[in-house]
Amino acid sequence: MVVENRSGRVNVTESYLAGEADGYTILVATTATLTIIPAARSVPYDVDKDVVPLGTIWQTASALEVRASFGVRTLAEFIAAAKARPASMTIGSAGVGTPAHLTIELLKREAGIDVIHVPFRSAGESLTAVVGGQIDALFGDVQIVASQLAAGTVRALAVTGPRRVPSLPEVPTMAEAGLPGVASEPWVGYVVSAKTPPAIVKRLQTALAATHDDRAYQESLARVGASVGEPGAEAFARLIKADAVKWRAIIAAAGIRLD
């Protein structure tokens, strides 16, 4: 297996779809590449028509974390503080249009609060800002903030997945904390071009599905707060469609553009 990384302003999906659809090149797709970018900018492809899902690789919930000195211990207290000081509390993300940014917009809508989004160039930078007291909170993947949570420099108020994270058993889900609409589980999965021969697509889907039953793989993901997600190509296709609808609405309401 050869991994070809693309960075900068290259649209990886567009570049991939322009290549040969022989099944030997697979696209590592993310929430951003298949559901956010097409909603926030003009792209020359149609996800529904041009790609075929193989299956998820992993999903991970994020957590709303606040600096330890912020003085709130529950999501309800956080919302009350935000309503008491409209447009003054700050929440960081890894950048404009990232899943963390859209989750902030989702929280604003569902909780009826007005907070200031502070975009950074990476999740690590936003975490440093929270620890340093430059911002009040952030949405971050559990594995990224694990060391700071353990050290007590940040406090997790709720996680955005459908169930609690094994590594943070005491932290409630957003639904348990009173906001079931704040649901967000960024994912990574494999897709191929719709031009790929059906027999090859089926073989790849079957091979990927087998990894979901691998106990060692499941345990390795659980250790970093992730999961394999719902197995199978059909489940992945439903996930892509559902997230595309959800994030398109959030992007339109917030006026987010990536052009």
C-alpha cells in the first residue's frame, strides 16, 4: 500500500476522481471532504453520483471543554453563563468550516446562545489557547485533549456522540445533558469512484467490512475515544447523506463560505 498525501488548497476528492477508476486507488474521505466542502463551495462533482462508499474506518465524538478556571461544571451552567453574557464567551475550533466550527454553530442554534467563534489553524492551537486562558472553551476530539483533561487544565462538559466515551465515563452525552440536537461524530471512511467495476467495488467492501469485526482494531480505537461506527457500505452511505443534509443547513444558516 502506498499513501499519497495531498495538502494545501488541493481538492483531494476532485484530484482523485480525475484519476483512473481501477480499484487500485482508494480515497480516504472525511466528513469535511464529502459533506462540508460541497456545501460551502462550488465543486465539479456530485458526491451522490460520483463516489461509491466502501465503509467507515472510524468515527469519533468531540467534547465541549472549558478552561479549568472558567467556573462552570455542567452544560446547563455553560449555557446559563452564555445567556447572561451574550456575544462575549469565546469557543475555539481548528478553523472555519471544520466539523468543530459547525458543531459550535449547532450548539448556538440548539441552546439559543450567542458566542464568539475563534478559528485557529489546528486543534492543537485551539487547545493551547484554552489552557492559556485566551479563550473560554473549544470543541475537540477526545484523544487530542486527553492529556489536558487528565492534568485538570480543561474540563469536559459533554460529548457529542450518541453514547458516552469509555475513556470519559463520567462525562454525559449532549442528549443526557439536555441538548439531543447537538449530535456530531466526525468520521473517516473509504470510497471509490463510481466508475470502478462493480466486482472490484464488492470485493473492497467485503474486505473493509471484515475489519469491523477485528477485536484488536476495535480496542485500539476505543483507547483514543473512537469507534468503527456502523459496519457496511450501506450504513456509510446513509451516514454521508444524513450529514450532508445536516451540515448544509448549518452552513447556509451561518453563511459560511470556503471559496
